Amino acid sequence: MEAKKMNLPRGPENLCFDKDEFMKPDFDVDHFVSDCRKRVQLEELREDLELYYKLLKTAMVELINKDYADFVNLSTNLVGMDKALNQLAVPLGQLREEVMSLKSCVSEGIQAVDDRMAKQEDIRRKKMCVLRLINVIQSVEKIEKILHSQGTKELSSLEGNSPLLTGQVLERIATEFNQLQFHAVQSKGMSLLDKVRPRIAGITAMLQQSLEGLLLEGLHTSNVDIIRHCLRTYATIDKTRDAEALVGQVLVKPYIDEVIVEQYVQSHPNGLQAMYNRLLEFVPHHCRLLREVTGGAISSEKADIVPGYDFLVNSVWPEIVHGLEEKLPSLFNPGNPDVFHEKYTTSMDFVRKFERQCGTQASVKRLRSHPSYHNFNNKWNLPVYFQIRFREIAGALEEALSDTLEEAPAGSSYCLLATHMVWQSLLKCWSDQMFLPLLAHRLWKLSLQILSRYSVFISEVSVRPISCENTKESKKSVPVGRKESSISVNPSEDQGNGSSPESQPLPSISSTQLVHVAADLDKLQDQIPDILEMIKPKLEMIGFKNVSCIAGWLSLNFSIFTSIGALEDSKTSLSTCVPTLNNRIIQDLSESSFTYLKSALEVPRLYRRTNKEVPTKASPYVDSALKPFYRLQNEYKDILKQPMIHQWLEGALSESTQKYYETVSDVLSSVKKMEESLKRLKQARKTATSNPVGTNGGMSDDNKIRLQLALDVEYFGEQIRKMGLETSSIKSFSALTDLVLNAKDQATAEQS
């Protein structure tokens, strides 16, 4: 502390360090030197330190000179100090002994007080125990006196012991017994209590026997006053559960044993429903008085209600569950899913009706939290039921998703059995014959899995090689389509289909089947909103209101949802298969058409040196090339949407027209080259014999070829327009038209 208060002398302003650094408690030489080296060189640091060292020496000398007299007189002032200290030592020792003696006396006094306080506390505690034991004995004697006097009255008069009087006496005994129980618990462990305990046990047994007899008497005689006094007495001694158990054993159990008979349930068509109806009749017929007294009935008067009882929850329901578990174990067997579903729905309907008999929401809450209620619900093995249903649906679906692609049964809105089974599986999941509210989440997951499986199936089908229709039919043992004709016959794939099954990695698919797949996929996408409309009431049944999380894109009657949900994901998964299918169909149509359009290469052979007439109509190959498109329009208009047909036609015509353009361009180029080579040959020979014109001096063979190609293209465009398409939407058609028109103009000009 003194070091912190010391002020060092000031040095020159140009020092490279701060003088206060030396006075810091954490001063470190190495850190000081390294910090100074960042600012100056070591030589300059050394010079500044030497300069400040001289200042410190000078300041120290000045300080010594200033206080020199005090330093000299220091020894003089201390002369005789030891004698003074010795004189003070004796009285201080005496004072210390007196203080220690006083402290000892005070400690002894405090200890004595503590001992007396502990004795008083022990006496008070023993006194309380004695008082409790006295209260116990007094209560026992008082109860025994009441019982003795009551027994005397019974002997003196047969009319003296009326039910009301007996009820009042039991209430008095119960009040005193309640105090007896309180004091007995407080006096637990006392030896005297053990001597009195047999008398207490006798009183307890007598009181319980009297209460049970009185309650049974009131129930059998339908005496409301007796029941009310008895239940109030049970409540007073905190034995309400004993009263409820007694009612369950004496009143409920015999009725349950009579009603729940497995042979009756199995032998009658609606035996289970009839049994449940008889169980529901028990409450209004046999529990009416109990409900009026305890406030469970609507007509109960609040002033006379005995609270704290719920006989339906604690007496009736446990006995019903116990009876069902013991006498009707086949009820919970999930082996037959149809029978299990019927039993479960009937049982849950019975539970809902029983809950309505409870009367109040608090009673229903107590029922639902009762252990027997949970045991009853847990008895239904819903996971096993779902597994059986899952195998039924999955097995039938996988069987339908086979390589053969069978057609759907008559009356179905789909073309293929696979799609028909997908839709039927979705309907079955949410049908009244299969749906259970507690399995809604599993059924929803299964629905999404079905759509996902179908999406995978479509993806696999869309990559199969396309086979010739006739060859496909000859190899199959089952029908593959509704029409015997196909969209096209593609001879270019015959060789691939002739290979053995071992060498072909994927099964082939016909053009008709491919169209059916596309039609079914489109229809299924349109029906996906119907799935939500079918599911929505089921979800609302179980209290699920936020339908937007599963139907993000659907517009419903009450609102429009904008969030993206699980069903939208399934629809998107199916939509991703559409482009691949469209491209396969367009490619198949294009190849089938171009198989005939490439016959344009044969036009020069038909006119060169054949002396044929000038062409006036299109070649037959054009009609053959257009047949696949006409078949698509005519044979599949009932199962395909017109926009889809137009999309396929435009795509296929665009591809085939592009190839047709390249073919015609090559033909015209070769014709032109041939014509130029003949002209050069003519000039070389300088003779007219090589003139390529006909013998009648008409149009040359090359111009006939140009004219024929122009007629073919013009007819090709007319047929496209007859299909309802615009030639402007067909890629490369305008270029093809310009190409043949130029060739036609050239032929016309040379002819003229």
C-alpha cells in the first residue's frame, strides 16, 4: 500500500517510458524492455534509464536531508519504551483472566438454560402424546358407548332402529371415528396404542360392516335417504373408494356376468351390438338413485348432493372392462381384419355412448384418465391389424404392378390394371370398412407410399424399350390394351425385340401400353384432389383441423391454402414422370412416321430415265407416314385429352419434319449435282444426245423429281392442318416449304 502512495520524481518529457510503470505490482522487466524496444533502440533506452537513475539518486538524497533530524532522534525517542511496556503487561494479564472467568460463567448459564428448555420440550412432547392417547381412548369409549346404547335400543324396541336413525348414528360414529383415526396416526409407535388397537380394529370392522349393510339395504329398497346418509358417512371417514368398490362388486358385477356371454355374442348376427346395448341400459336402470344422490343426474338438487363420488367411472366401467377381458377374450383378436374392424368400431361407439352417460365433462376426463380405460384401449392390437391390411394392399398392388401391364377390368375409369389398383388401394385405405381414427397417421403414410410406388413404377415403365405391337401380342398370354391396333409400327425395333429374354435387361412395352400409361397417369393426377376430399372428413373426425399442411396447393370450399404439403410432393413426383413419357411417345411417333418419310430418297429412282408422266399428286408414302398420327387422334380420343394429343402431334411432327427436311434437302442437292454433272458431260462431248429431257420434249426428269417433292410437302402440310394443327407451330416446316417451293419454281421456270 505504501508503494502505491509513493510519488516518484518527474523526469524529462522525452523519456521513452512512463515512470509509473515501475510502481505497478505486476511490473516485469522483460515485458518492460520488449515494450520499449518497439519505440526506441536499446542504446536510447539505456541512456534514458541512466538519466532517470541519476534523478532518483538525487531525489533520495534530498529526502534523507529533509528528514535527517527525525532519523537522528529516532533512537532517542525510544529510550524507556521497554519499561513502559512492562508496566502495562501486568494489568492486561489480570484483565484477561477476569474476561475468561466471566465467559466461563456465561457459558455455564447458557448451557443450563438449554438443558431446561430441552427438558421442557420433551415434557411438552410427551404431554401431547398423552393427550393424543387420551383422545384416542376417549374416542374409542365414546364410539363403544354409542354402539352399546344403540344395541340397547334395538333390544327395547323393534321400531326404534329406523333406517334414518341408523344413518344418523353411523354419521355420528363416522365423525368420531375420523377424529380417532387422526389421533391414532399422530400417536403411532406408542405402546399404549398397541393395546387399544384391537378395539379400534373392531370398531372399524363394525363400522364398515354396518355401512355396507346399510348401503345395500338402501340400494335394494331404493331409499334415497339411507343411500345419502351412508355415502356421506363413507365420505366422512375418507372411504369413498370402498363404497364405489362395494357397488361394483355387489351391484355391477352380477349384471355384467349375466350380460357378457361369449356364446351369445358369437351365435347372433348382431350379438356384440346387442350386448353393448344391454350394458348401456344398466346406468339408467340401476344407477339412477346413486347418480341423483352424488349429482351425476340432471335432476339432482344441489343442496342434497353428496360430492366426491363417480360410480360410473370407478364402479361400472372397471367391471365392464374386466368382464370383457375375462369372458370375451376373442373380442380383441386381430386375426380376421374385417371382423376386428367391425368389433372395434362397435366397441368405440359403445365407449362414446358410455361417455355421454357420464353427464359432465369432468366425469368424462376422469373416465379417460382411469387405468381401466387405458387398458381397454391398449387391448386392441391396432399395429397388427394395420400390418395385415398393409400386406393385403401392398400384395395386391405389387401383383398388379407386373411386367405384363394387364388391362383394367371392365367399368374402370383407367386403362391399366396397375393404375386401377393404385386408385382402389387409396380408396380402400380411407374406406369405412378399413379406416380407424387411431391409424390415420399410418394410413396417410401408406397413401403417400402407394403414390410413391406408382411413381417409381411409371419411371421404370417409361425407360422400357418399345416393341412392335404384333410381336408383343404374340408373346403375351394376357391382353395388353383396349385396342388391337397400335399408334405405330416401328420396323426399326424388330431386331431388338427378337433377342432372347436373357440378353434383354428390361421387358419391352408396346406403343398402345405406353399411351395407356400416359393416359392413366394424367387421370390419376387429376383425381389427386379427390383424395383430400375423401380424407378430410376422416381427419376432422379425430380433431385434425390443419388440413393445409397436407394439401398445400388445393383450393377447398372454406379457404385457399398456399403452403406446400405432402400431397403436393406426391403430385410433383408423378409430374416428373410426364416429360419422360411424352418424349418416349413423341419419339416413337416420330420414328414411325419418318420410317415412311425417308422414302423420299426413292423419288429420284422413280423418275430418272423412266419416262414417267409429270406428277400431279403426292406420293403414297406421305399417307403412310401420317397414319400413326391419325390413329392417335381417332383411337385414343376417348382416353386422352385433346391438349395432350396436340402436344404429342406437334412434338412428333416437329421431329419427323426436321428429318424430312434434311432428307428432301439431300435429295434436291443430289439432283442438282447430277444435273450439273450431266451438263458438264454434254459440254464435253458437244452433243445433244445426253439431254435429260423426255422423248416427247417435255419436263426433264430432275424437274419431275422437284415437282413431286413439292407436291408431297404440300400434301403433308394440308394433312397437318386437317388434324387441327397450325403448320407454323411445326418446327422446320416453313424451311421445308421454302425449300420445295424454290425447287418447284425452278422446275416451272425451266419448263416455260
